[in-house]
Amino acid sequence: MINTFSGINITSKNPEAMVRFYTKKLGIPILGDDPGFDGVEIGFNADHPRVWIWDENKWGKANTGAVTLVFGCDDHDKTYKELISKGVELDPPKTAVWGGKEMYVKDPDGNTILIL
């Protein structure tokens, strides 16, 4: 039966811009080499869930709507300052109703990124 979650596929009409946003702005590593920006695997290691970014022009849309990707950080204030310095538009971190800190960011295609 199902015993693991590998990751999520997202597609983009501009996969190069998406890959550059996630890797250059958010600092998420590329796990595999794909110079054509079609099927780029990003994440922190192959043993944890990853994100695959595909060329929507070639493969069609992988999901039926925008998704929310959830990432973690150690220091929201430091992460906020670093993202702002890289030109990422986002509101300052806030304390959520459940008590933890969170920040929201939109990627170039409008997917929501929640940083816990």
C-alpha cells in the first residue's frame, strides 16, 4: 500500500523563471541537473518530499488550481530580511491563531508559499 509521499508536480508556462525564483530567491537547491528547465527537481534531499517543476507548454497543466507549498525556517525575522533583500515581495512574519509564526509569499505563477 502507499507508504511515502515523494513530492508534488507543478507546471509553469515559464519554468525557467519558476526555477530561478525557488532556487535564487528562496534558496531551495536543485537536486538534479536539467538545463532545459523541464522536470527540474528541487528540495533539500532525495529522502524528503520534493517539488518538480515542469514545462506546461510541453506537458499541459499538472494541477487544476494554484497550490500551497509549505516550507520551514529557523528564524522568520532573519528570513524575512533576506527575502526582502533579494526583491521578494511579502508581508512581515506574523503570529498565527495557532501560536506559531508564519509568512506568505507568491511564486511567479501565483502559487502560495507558506513559510512556517
